[in-house]
Amino acid sequence: DFGVHSPTWLSRFTDMTRQAAAYRDRRVLLAGDAAHVHPPMGGQGLNIGVQDAVNLGWKLAQVIKGISPESLLDSYHAERHPVAARVLRNTMAQVALRRTDDRSKALADTVAELLGMDEPRKKIAAEMSGLCVHYDLGEGHPLLGRRMPDLDLTTAGGPLRVFTLLHDARPVLLNLGEPGRLNIAPWAERVRQIDAGYAGIWDLPALGSVVAPDAVLIRPDGYVAWAGAGTQRGLVDALTTWFGPPAAAG
């Protein structure tokens, strides 16, 4: 007979939707399924679980190394809890759309019509993929708090993709203006500075085209901590907030 035989592991899922009230309690930190569970529609659980870990990992490393104060860990809950709450809402809506009563079918048909339009489809696609995540880092350039796009850069050493700069899990200050104009000497051991050029369009998922910045400070998790447009205002504050106080002059 054909069928499943001798399984080594079994699991099941329901439409249960739960989220921890807090992702941090002193030395205890929650991530992934320990922090949030929901129906598996769209495969979003793995996505946000990995993003939890990437968001927390570099912050925890900096605190352990004494680079940043322990308060940096509070930003983990502040940033990731709202993201999971939105995913939970999204999956609950998808469960409702799968019901077979007449009213639910009518609702599903209406949603299908909306998804036939460009803007609603782009918005839902960005939400399902996690590319619309926006951390509230204050007022500023539209890039602030959003995932840095993987641009094709030109540098003195040849062409380079933005995401290759993040392979070492270190922050990057990308200078797209006059080479050498940004001075971050007190953070030089922690933040990699790259002079580069980019002539294309800055296009973000769920946001569209944005004005090109002339410098971008990228966190190790790929999110923009600061974006400059003709000024360095706020750069020192961003460096201190995310990558610790300036090193003492040697």
C-alpha cells in the first residue's frame, strides 16, 4: 500500500492567532513562534521569524560587547511587535476570506476584484512579502526606517550591489555625494564608510519613487537609520543611538 510510513516528526496547525504582550523582560527575549503564532497563509511566519532574529541579533551583540547600552534592546519590541500584529491581522482576514458561506464568498469576490487593480495588488504583495515594513524612527526622508533597496552602485573599485556590503553584518554609511565629505572618525571601527554613485530611480515597494538621498546610514539588518539630503544634520545622533557613543580620541 502507498501512503505515509514511519514519520519521524508530525505537526499540525489551526487558525489560532496569538501574540506575546512583550518581546523582552529583562534577560528574556522572545522571537519567532515563541513571540507570535498564526495561520500559515502566505508563508509569512518564517519571514517575520527570521526578521525578528536579524533585528535582535546585531543589537544583542553590541550590548554584549559593551558598544551600546542595554536600552538598545528595548527597540527590538518597539519595532517588531507592530510588524507581527499586522501579520496576525492579515492572516485572520485570509481565514475569513476562505469561509464558504454566501457572505464570505461575496467578500472574497470583492477582494479579488480589488486585487485586479495595480495599486491594491502592489500594496498587498509588499505586505505579504514583508517589504513594506516601516519602523518609526522619526521624521525625515521617506527611506528612514525602511529596508534599503539593493541598488547597483558604482565605486572606485568597480560595480557593487548594496546588499553585498551587509554580508559582514556591520553598519554601512553609504556616501553618494562628494567623496570624503562625511567625517565619522569616532565610529570608524564600527561603521564601514563607502563612497559610491547611483544614477537610477529610487523605487521602494508600496511607496514608489522617492527623492534620491546623498547619503544613507544602513543598519546591519538592512534598514535605514539615517538619510541625508544636502546636510549631515542628525547623523551624529543616529550613529550614537544605533552604534554607541563616539570612541574617545586615541
